[in-house]
Amino acid sequence: AYELAQQGKKLDEVVEYIESIKKDIVFYGTLDTLENAIKGGRINPIAGKLINALNFKVIIEISEGIVKPIDKARGESNSMKKLFERVKENISDVENKIIVIGHSNCEDKAMKIAKNIEENYSFKKVIISSIGPVMGTYTSEGAILIATL
């Protein structure tokens, strides 16, 4: 939106463009903890506490406003590998894509991921952003979400 505004596009043109691409945007992410999902009633408390105790990280997909678990991994390193695998499976033409890394109060982790991406891929642009409060209530601290535009 910012780049379109800088190009002199009118507000209605920017809104129209955003509306046209938002249905195609899919986020993939990994949750560091299921604490907020348990508190929000999105997951059974016993199952959530067991998953947390065993250090499993849930890989999620967010598409058209629907959040669904798609995989799991034991430990942060394995969850990041699975997250990247999922992102790689669903992207093409990276030279013309922007990748957005959203984080929930873990900017250092997001910076490390961005560095890895910049060293291994040729995305047009890499953006790091904080996850907003609405998503943050679902994800808890330490979550990473990745999307390509």
C-alpha cells in the first residue's frame, strides 16, 4: 500500500489492489507455545499443556481468515525447517515476490530468519513486521508468521 501511494495512486486504487490480492495471501507460521490458544478455548487444555511440555511446536496455515494446524515439530529448529518447507512448496517466481515475516515479540528470531532468507533466496524484498494484537492473542509471544506477496 505504501509503495502504491508513493507511486501517486489514489486511495480507492490502493484499496482495490489490496482487496484483489488479499484472498490469495496465505500465512504459514509456527507457534512457540499454545498458551493463548488454550486460554481462548481453541484447544483442549490438557492436550495443549501436554504439547507444550513435550516441546512440540504447531505449524499453522492462515487462509481466508481461517487458522488451521497443518503440522507439528519437536523443538524450534525442527519447526523452522518444516515452516520453510511449507513456504517453499507454495511459492514460485521468488524474484518478483515480497516475503513478509511477522513476529510476536521476538524480533531477534525474525531478523535471523530474514538473514537466512536473504542468503538463500532472491526475493524482491524482505519485510519484518510485528504481529498485531488480534493475531497476537491467538499466537502468543515467540510466534513467527511468513507470507509472500
